[in-house]
Amino acid sequence: MAKDVKPTRKNLMEIEDRIELSERGHGTLEKKRDGLIMEFMDILDKAQDVRGDLAQDYEDAQKKINMARAMEGDVAVRGAAAALQEHPEITTESKNIMGVVVPQIESSRVSKSLDQRGYGIMGTSARIDEAAEAYEDLLESIILAAEVETAMKKMLREIETTKRRVNALEFKLLPELYDNQEYIEQKLEEQEREETFRLKKIKEKKEQQEKEEREAEAEAEDEVAPDEDETSTAEPDMEQSTAGGVPGGD
């Protein structure tokens, strides 16, 4: 991938900005992941307690309903169950745990007194009362377990998503950006060395040309100087020859 990036200063600056942003995002996601794991462990501990209570409440409810059926008969038990007038109400709200929206379940009218269950006190036995109370406790445990289990599943999904993002940044995106940065820096250094070498060669060539020009000028001056000496020597000779020839003519 590094070879697909043009080695320019602009691209280097963009990659450095992306690296800075990715490193900040990586750190933030790591903190979020660690925080989610801590919250998940707390919920997991609570879920284990709720599961244990749920299993115990279910076992107690089964024992008591079986005892009521054995002592009072199925008809009496079904009649007592059918006499219920007010059914439990369940409302759900949401709460935010480190960016994860989890449900918060509220229940009402689950546990009832003897006069709220709808059947006559004189027409039933204590076995039916104990069974009804046991199933009310079981329903409370089921509602709490539903809230905790749902929150735990959502937290687990968010942890997995955050871990994938952290790994994508740590093992894919950031290494690629580092490779691109190193590639561009190496290419730019090569270009700088080549440019420095080219300028040095140009400078040396210019200096050589100036030197040759100075040497040529010096040679030209040396050639002109002897010609001037010969000319100045020849002029006195011509004057003497002229002077000597005038008397002979007379």
C-alpha cells in the first residue's frame, strides 16, 4: 500500500494528522474497552447471584405447588390461580452504561397480600398460600434475571465491537500509516539528497566555467601585451630610418 502513496509533503502532513487522530482514537477505545470489561464483570457477578437465586426460587416454587396439588388437588389450585384479579405490571426504562443503552425493568403488584390474591381465605389452605408466595418470589427473580441477562448480552456485544475496532486500529490501520509515513520520509530524503547533489554539480560546473573564462581572459591579455611591445619598438626604428635618408638625398 505504501507504494501507492505519492511521496509529497502534503501527503506526509495528511498521514501524520491521520496517525495522530488514530492514536487518540485507539487510546480512547482502549479505555472504553477496559471500562466496559469492568462493568461487565460487575454485571456478571450480579448475574451469577441472580441465576442462583432464580434456580433456588424455581425449586422452592415447584416443591410448594406440588405439595399444594397433593394436599388440595389440582381443581383447588387452579381455582385459586384463576381468582387473581390484579395482574403484575412491568415497565421498562433505559439507562446508559459507558455508551451502552441497557434496559431497566420495573415491576409492580407482583407480591400480594392474602386479600389481594382474589381467593377466599377460608376456602383455601396454607399450602396454596405458600405456593402463591413462592411463585411471586419466582416472578420477581425472573424479572431481575431478564434485566441482568439483557444488560450482560448488550455489554458483551459492545465489548466485542470495541475490541474489533481496537484491533483494527492497532494491527491494520496504524501499521499501514506508519509504513506510509516511513516510505514518504525516505523518498523525500532521497529527493533532497538528489537535489543537493544536483545543485552541487551545477555550482561546480558554474565555477569551472567562470575559471575557464578567467583563464581565457588572462591568455587574451597575455597575447595582446607582446603585440603592443613590438609595435612600440618598430616605431623608433622607422623614425631613425627616415632621419638617415634625408641627408643622402641632398
